[in-house]
Amino acid sequence: MLSKFFDVTIAGGRLRLRVVFMGTPDFAVPSLEHLILNQYQVVAVYTMPDKTMGRGRSLASSPVKRAAINWKLPVVQPVSFKEAEAVAQLADFQADVIVVAAFGQILPQSVLGLPTYGCINIHPSLLPEFRGASPVAAAILAGSEFTGVSIMLMDRGLDTGPVLARAHIPVSARDTTGSLTAKLSLIAAQLLLEVLSGWFRGEFSPQHQDNTEATYSGEFLKQDGEIDWSLPVEDIWRRVRALHPWPGCYTRWQGRQLKIVEAVPLPGERTLEVGQVVTLNKKEGAEFGVNTGDGVLGILRVQLEGKQVMSAADFLRGQRQFIGAILSSS
């Protein structure tokens, strides 16, 4: 439930306080655009340097950079803030507050001390739960019934600063990291407006986190997506959701990678060898499944290496010999 401060956000925007925004992925875009639309004076947008993408190795801009260009805002892409010149350039913007949303760099004390109202970070978890790089995936992996967004004052630690506000949302059984992140990005954008309007007026008291309750989430690598079919079916199902869209969960068949894009757990259904493909006759919508340590993972959508994502039914029509196969297990 969003608080009473939402009604005074536009008035807060008219204060014309100078904001530097730092962010990189899609998650950060709604927060940036909410600031602009509510008349905050965004004087600069910081985002990570362009990356080479695809077989052509062409440079690709971040979603935040594309949004900033669309709004005709100055864009800065420092490699790091270890260089004094980068800190001096940031200081020249004379920001009253720096808003950070999945920027991709740890800010040194030389940056944290610049703005009058501090550096405010948007983190997609209920801190101190799931600090670190992959909080949304971590919530799904843990089977959390609820997750949310925390807005905090930044300090030198990794997501350790005092919290100004939190907002909760339920985690759906259909949620993936992609879909849940999109929901959280909208919640974050609204909560940010509330927090800024109240923070500038001294209406928020930062609450220190209980470090004894902290949990952490690290970055995922490509190899983390390989499925171990001997694990419990619920664990594999959560992993399929948590690692979508990156890096994706996969197995191997006939020397090719087979991604499991969408699945449903069927506990207690296992009758054959671990990793064996079985017919399900559309049980829970699944055409086929794979035996796991304690049940069957019903498969709804897959992607064979070199092919497009397709339904399990379409995949079977082209791969009749697939039923009964034993899929490799890491």
C-alpha cells in the first residue's frame, strides 16, 4: 500500500531540486521517467558504457541511455569513479540528490558525499533480505510468497544503508525473474516519488537494517542454468523461473542444448529413470515431462539450440523420437 505522501509528489517536483539519475537496465527506466513526468529537474543521467552485442559485435546502448536520449537529457557513461576526473565531472552537476537504480557500479565515498540529500538507492527486495546482484531471482529460488522494493540511503556497504521505505507484492506461481522485475520496476517508480517528496521535507526517519537477518544473492553464470534432473521437482521448477530470461535453464539432447522455457511441477509422478522423458497427455497443460528426483517436471515451452522458442506440442511434432529419451544431467 503506497503512503499518503504520493499526493504531494508534484509539489515536491516543483521545488526543482537537481537530480542526477544513475541506472542501466529496463528496471530503472520507469523510475527515471516518473521523475521527469513529475517535474523533477534531472540534470544528468549516468549509465554503464555501451557493450558489444551479437555476432556483428556492434555497440548496444543500455535501456536507460535510450530513454535519456529520448527525453533529450545529458548522458554520462564513466568506466568507473576511481578517476578524480569522473568525480569532478559529477560534482559539477551540483546535484541535490543522486538516485540509483541498478546502475552497475559501487559508488565510492567521494561520490556518496556529494549531494545534499545523499544518494538514494532503489533495490528490488525487502532488505535486508537478498542484498546483492540478483535479488529477484533469489526470491523465486527461495520460494518466497512475497517480495518487494526497498528504497535506502546508500553507504559504503553492499545494500547495507538505512531503509527509507518498502513496498510488498506477492510472488505468483507463474512469475519469472523477467515478469517479476517488470512489476517491481513500476512499484519502485511510484515509491520513489513518495520517498523523495517526504525525504526533502524531513518526513522520513531512516531505519537501520538488522545485519543478522541479511541474506545475499550473487550473479549467475551461463553454466548455472544446466539442470540436474536428480533434484526435487519443485527446486528445478523454481530454477527455471528464476533463471528466465538469463541465463536460462537447459539440458542436452543429441549433443544440442535444449532450453526449458516454461514448465509446471508434478510432484509424486515419477515412475521411471531420472532424466527420462515421458508422455503426459496435457496434464496441467504439458504434452510431456521429465522425471526428476521426486516427481515430473511438465514441459510447456522449449527452445532447441538454433531454433525459436516453441510449445512442447510443436516440439514433439518434429521430434517423435524424443519420448523415452534420457536427458543428460549435470
